[in-house]
Amino acid sequence: MTVAVVQFGGSNCDRDAVRALTHLGIDAKRVWHEDGLPSETTGVILPGGFSYGDYLRAGAMAARSPIMNEIRSAAEAGTPVLGVCNGAQIGCESGLTEGAFTTNKRARFQCEPVYLRVERADTPWTAAYEAGDVIEVPIAHGEGRFEITDERYDRLEADDRILFRYCAPDGSVTEAANPNGSIGNVAGILGESNHVAVLMPHPERATLPDIGGTDGAGVLRAFA
């Protein structure tokens, strides 16, 4: 069992992801995107960073790397795929999930801990939590505002594909708790299948006890 953490030019959270997974007892290795997915791949992480300097749009160039065709095929075959921060932008740009991540409402880079409310607990990514749980996970992004048309947002809600929302410590979903202006306070969503997800906050940075909280570990345990 090996989780492939895909490295693009400009990725900078790939080592963090490998270390967090290893801490949880999950085998993981960094994979350069030009080398393709290893045959033993049982999971994929698209990590955070600034792939290709965020030229055009954040994630747009990485989304067109040939490895993304392999990742889409793996996802269709049931392989768990998680996009985090820049990886979430790549996931949306490549069609793994709907919507897009755009410039924060306040048009500045934000790096801070935020609270997330777990919207559903019946997915691999949230099985360690209960619906309604509040977890604390850091963000670090300049283009983290989730955007989607009202019609498609309504469909996401109707299909129960919203994983996490930004919230206050008591779990209330408020405008003040929304760090980037995302529609509906959305912080993470599912693809068409429950084993594909993208989220803007960094669970790998909330997994190692030595450097902070461990609230994000449950997300990564999906790969086990």
C-alpha cells in the first residue's frame, strides 16, 4: 500500500504530507509528476504549494500534466484521491471536482488556524469524526475562495457533497468565520464519488503533535 504524493514544480507541502502519513503508519512516497503513478499506488495526494508559480490561474498548469489523466483513471477505479490547498485548485481545474478556487475576498495571503465543521461523517475523509464536530486546521492561501454558480451550489448541497464548512468555535457558520469569502463557507467538497475530495485547509499540518494540534489526522487516516 503506497500513497503517491504528487510533486509538481512549485509544490512545497509534499514532504509535509509524506511525514504526516508516515506518522500515521501509512506508506507514502513523493512522485515527480513526469514519472507517472507507481504501479503500487493505492492512494493519491495532490499537495499544497504554488505549482508553476500559479501562472494563468492557481493549479491551471498542473491540471494539464499528463499524470492527471492517470489520476482521473485511478479515481474512476476507486483509488482515494485528496487535493489539499493548491492540490484542491488542481483538482477543480482538472475536473476531479466541481467549482473553482479564486482570490480571497480580502485579496491577501492568509495563514492562520481556522475552525471547520464536519458536514457529514459517512465518507472515508470524515469517518474519524461525527457530523457536526468542530476541528481546528490551518490555512495558507491567497486563492482559497470557493466559487461555483448558484445552481451548481444548490446541487452540491442536494447531493450532500459538502465535507467541511468554515465555522466559529461553537460550530456556527457565520460570515465572520469565513476567512476567504467562499460561497456557503465551503472549505472542502467531494467529487462525484466519496473517495475523491478537495479541501483548502491543510490536514497534514494538524497531524503531528510536535508542531501543533492533531485535528487533521482523521482526514489522512482515510488512506489506511
